[in-house]
Amino acid sequence: MTDTLDETANAKQAVLFICGGINEVAEQIITMLRYCWKKHLKIVDLFLDISGNAKHEKQCYEDLLAFIKYVDTKTAVVFYDNKTFHKYADTKDFLRFTATKKIELHIAKNRIILSNPN
């Protein structure tokens, strides 16, 4: 049986998106660092907010989108889990980016990679 995670396009660089309370963030960081290490992803930027303030978290997400729009290299964007992704991300933005092969979307805790295989 093959591991479908290893069959995805090998994005060499990654950005992490982490928001939440300090205890949540500590667990997220450890899980995401381990995930990137296992997938041989070099972390080039970190979008982090621990304020618990929705306005600041939204700004953190907007900063992530701005980064993705201007990056030239295919990048893995790593969220902690599905819940984190759906809480913060606008799915249509990420579907557009994966469709253009600009990013791979990684969900670290759930070991999911979403990308356009064509």
C-alpha cells in the first residue's frame, strides 16, 4: 500500500498559519514543526497571532493571503487541523490558489494535503 502523502507534488517551502490562545498555539507549533520536518518542508514564514482578538486574527489571515499572492515559488500552506482551517480561511481563496498550482494546502494534525494533481 502506498502513502498518498508522499505522492503529492513536493513543495520545498512552507508557511505556517497559527492562531489561538497560548496553550493552543504551543501544541499547534510542535505538531506543525514535526509535520514539516517529516515532509521535508523548509519553513520560510510564520503567520502567528495569540491575542485571541478576532480583528487581529483576521489581519493575520490577510497577511497570509498577501504573502501567497506575491510568492513566486510553489508553497505549502500549513494549518494545524481542519477546524483551524475552516475557522479562519476562506475556502474559495485556497481553491483558487491550489487550482493554479501556486500552493499546496496541508492540514498537519489530520495529515491531509489538498492540491490540484493536474
